[in-house]
Amino acid sequence: MAYDSTPSRDSSLGLIFRLNGLWSKVDYPAEKGDYDSWNNILDRIFVNLDFADDYDPISNESGKIVDVELDSEDYKIYKMLSEKVNAARIIYKQTKDKTKQKFMARSKWYDELMKKDRWIRKFMQRQKLYLKITEHTPGSSLFGSFGKGK
């Protein structure tokens, strides 16, 4: 008996499962103030979302490929957000404990992570991999808004 090795489902299903698993891990470190873990998970989510981005090989004088350059607008935004998160992290780590400056630095680090988190969610939404926002759901009927033409 021969087996068909062709995947029977679209590969996006596997991507959705991976993304769902990663998103399920985001809130805990964010709530606990483990900003490094929160950032690492966001990075993994972005890598899974941006896998299809084109890149340009960079060659040295002899023609050997030595690097690649990602240059999509989405990658540029992600990179800028990541640099802001890392800059805020460095300032926080360098600030003396138990000072107003330390509190403000931590707040800035959090704010930069929030921007990155929100942008990645919107990026995922644009790729139609995030939950669709609807006004008419069975759950909304509990609150009297189902079927009212909103």
C-alpha cells in the first residue's frame, strides 16, 4: 500500500497552531513583568508571520554570499520597534535601583513592548491570520445586539 506524502491540509493551518501556541504564552510574562521573555515571544511570533518576506543576498567582492538583507516595510517597522525596546531595556538595566528614574525607565520599556505587541497583532490581522472582528456573534445575542443591524 502506497502512502501519499503530500500534506492534506493547507500549511497555514500549521502556522495558525504555532501562532496560537505562541500567543498563549505572551500574557503571562507581560503580566509578571518579565519583559525579556515577553519580547522573545513577540520575536518568535514575528518570525512565524514574516516567513514569506523576500530578502536580498549580500555578496562580498569575490561573489560569495555573506549575508542577507530583509527590506520589506513590515520588517523595517519591526526592526525599528525592536530597537526601541532594546534601547529602553538598556536604559532600565543601567539605571540605579529604587529611584524615580528606574521606575520611569521600566515604564518606558513597557510602553515600547506594548507598541511592538500591538503592531505584531495588527500585522497578523493584515495577513488574515488573527481572529476576525465581527459585530454579530452568537454570544452577542446575550446582550441584545444580535440581529439589530449594527
